[in-house]
Amino acid sequence: MDLTGRQCSILAILLRGGGETMLGSIGSELGVSARTVHRELARIAAPLRERYGLSLSGRSGRGLSLAGSPEGIEACRADMARGVSSDMDPEDRRRALALMLLDAPDALKTFALCYELKAPIAAVKRDLELLRPWFGLYSLSLISRKGLGVLLEGAEEGRRQAECSMIMEHYGEAGLLDLLRRERASAFARASLLRKEGWNAAEPSGLDGPSAIVERLFPIKPFQEAERSLSALAKSGLPSLALRDYLGLIIHLGVAIARCARGFRLSDSPPAGESPTLSAEFDAALIARNIVANLSAAGFLPNDPIETRALARFLRGAKPEKTTGGMADAGIGPFAEMLA
């Protein structure tokens, strides 16, 4: 099975027990909370059922045990003895693997990926096959050849779109907002903003565990620089965008800043079928020029017309902030002001 070290430890305790074990006892042995144990058990329940025909059986006040045939339990125990666990959750490992491939200009050796991810080769190869169709959504091709390694082929714009999609999906709107406000808002102000946007202020921000992995491969600083630059333009050169589009703009610019800093540049080949028509709501080309010029003056982006055109393409799909009546609300002001 494809399990993290903690999941392997929890399963080993259940296999060792031979009876019912309280979640609190498992947590005490591993140095984690019972809630954490419960969350990890939820993740391994399906693999146990599908591969070994085992289920997690629990009764209130009595504890938890593995239920199934003796053959299934022995097969699970044997696989545990042979297996090598990863330090990451499988989903987190695939996310990290995708970011490594997106960031690599040349082929990467499979053994180097295994070493970096601390995962067995079988798990990495399985992850690569699962990622292949996902890369295809952005016109990127994953090439694996013996002796060459693993190479991701495709245009820079597709790579940036893939990274933007991954970051938005990983953090979510509330998590990204929390990251941007980490050093700029009190807990009270953050909770008030989440309530205003209709989110539960008690929701986890996503700053631990998986987020730490993504932050290591793609630090939050470029997104903070992008947000600061947009805040400076908010009064005069930036329309009041809808929440998701404003955060999407920050991600677009943050990815561009980070990749330009690492030497990656866009080629002037816009997607097929792109319409030159400007947005009916605002002049996307003018706004894009202002944003790129501002970031260029700060030393974060080259003042490149190709970068400007790419940004304009993004802005043409963005929508202004609306009230329930469907009209732009001048009283709300730019979303950047909420982050200030």
C-alpha cells in the first residue's frame, strides 16, 4: 500500500493489538491527537478494504480493531513488513512531484525523484502515470525513457497555467487569503473578513502539513509581492474584481514572478482561437500594462510585451465585483483594500 510513515505506524499498532485499541492510546504512543489518528484512519480505510478485504470496526467506548479474514490480515502484515513508506501523504507527494517536473528544464532521473521524495520507485512510477493525463490538460507531455529519465515537454504558458491551477486548488480561496494576511492582520480582522465573504472563520487555514510542502517548492513571497503591487494600483489603475478573480490574478502574477526569477520566459504564442476583443467591463490591455510596468519598476518582472499580453488574456476572463443587484458597488472598494 501507498502509506505515509504515520499511517504505517497506526496500522502496525492495530495489527499488533489483536483486539480493540482506543484512538487516544494510539495517539499517545505516536505523540499525536486522537483527532489526527481518526483523520489518518479515514485515509487508509479504502485501501484496506479494496486490497485485503479488511474494515475498521469500532464501538463507542470500546476502541477500534481490524475486521476481516485471517488471510487478509496476514497479507496486510506481510506487505507492511516488505513495504517502504513515504514521509508524505500520497496526494501531497504527487503535488510535490508535479511541481518538481514543472520547474525542471531538463530530464530528471527517476532515482533522484525517489530520493528527493523519500518514496519507493514503484510509488513514484505510479504517481507519474496518474499525473500524465493531468499534464495533458495544459498541453504538456510527460516523456519517460530508459536512460533519459522523466521529461516534461510543453510551452511555458502551459506550465504556468498548471502551477496556477495546482496552487489555487491546494490552498483554496480562504487558505490563500490567510497566507497573504499572515503577517498583516490580527486573528480578529481575519475572522471578520472570512465572515464577510461567507466562510467559516473556524475552518483550517491549510498552513500546516501539505501547505508546508508546497511552500517549500513554491514559496509564498512572490504572491505577497504581487499582492502588494496590486494594492498600490488599487486606487487608480485596478478595477474592483470579484474575489476569486482577484486571488487568481495574485496567483498568476506570483507564478510569473517566481518563474521569471528562475530564468523561464514566455514565448509569444497565444492559445489558438484567442479573440483580440477587449473586455466590455474594463480595458484589460491598459490594466495589464500598468501592472507589468509597476512590477518591473520594483524589479520583479521584465517589462516585456509578451508578459503584458499574457496578463491581458487572463484579465479578459475576469469579472468586476458585483452586488446582489448586479451593479458594481463603489462602496465595497477594491478587494485589495480588504487585505491591507
